[in-house]
Amino acid sequence: MRFAKGFLGGIILSILLGVLWLLTKGTFHWLASRSQNTHTAIIGAAALLLVPVVTYFTTKSIERRRSVEQTMRLKKIELYQSFIEFFMRLLLNSGKPKPNSDEMVAFLAEVTPKIITYASNDVIKQWGHFRVNLDKLLKTGNPMDWMKPFEDILIAMRKDLGHSSLGIKDGDIARLFINDVDDYLSKRKQQPKKPKGS
């Protein structure tokens, strides 16, 4: 039964291809027998028909892509805002109660799949680096230890939302929520650089 269906389908396909070939061949023969003026008129008419069709489908494709980008952008804004608010509570003395370990685990379980789905490659890279070192950063109790990696995530998120990072230097974003950033940056510049390979 399956063989019979396949055989019948092959015959139908062969017939359709044959008809298409005959139509194409007939069209070319007909065009060849026409005068140059007729060729020009046919090409002009075909162009008049094709231009609006191509324009329509191109416009639809652009609109569909813009719609997807706008939906993604809204998802990213919601994700990044919740991320920033949570870590502001965790890392800063904002007056709000700090998240406990259970809240931390729940937040990470919720936000990580969304970051994988919606975030740019740079955000994923910076988030992975920050998350791996998070326990060590929190144990120091010094906000200056996590300032740079946290600021790197924020800059990556801003880039992903379309903001330019031109002119943004170390400490420019952290200065918005840490008072003594400039003192820290000054001390860091004065520290001798570690030799490579040490």
C-alpha cells in the first residue's frame, strides 16, 4: 500500500513537472516570436507587477522582525530591572532587608533560564563570571571587591538595550550607588601591578 502511494505520488509529481516545463518552454517560444517592442512592454508590465509584491513581502518581513525585537526588548527590560533591584538589595545597605540564602537560590533558579533565553552573549559572559565569584565577593564584606564585576554586568546590560558605552569609564555607574568610588579607584591605581604569570 505504501509503495502504491509512493508510486502514485511520483507519477503526479512527474506530470506537474512536465506541465511546468511545457509552459515554460511555450512561454519562451512565444516571447522569441514577438518583436523587441513587445519584449519591452512585457518586461515593463512584469516589473510593475513584481515591485509591489516584493515591496509587500519585504515590508511584512521587516515589520515582523521589528515586532519580535520589540517583544524581546520588553522582556530584557523586565529581566534586567528585576536583576538590578535584587542585587541592589543584596549588595548594598539600602534599608531594605537583604535576601536570605533561600531567596537567593530561588532568584537564581528563576532568573538564570531567562538570562540564557533573552540576554546577549556579553551579558551571559559577565553574569557567569560574577556568579562563579559571588560567594567570595560577598564574604569580603567590602563593596569595592564586587564593584567592578557588578558594574561590568550593568554596562553589558545597557549595551544589550541599545545604550552606547562610549565615554563610560570604571566607576561611572558604580558612583551612582557607592559614595567612595573615587577613593577606591585612586587606591587601585596606586597599587603595583602583579607580574604576569604570578
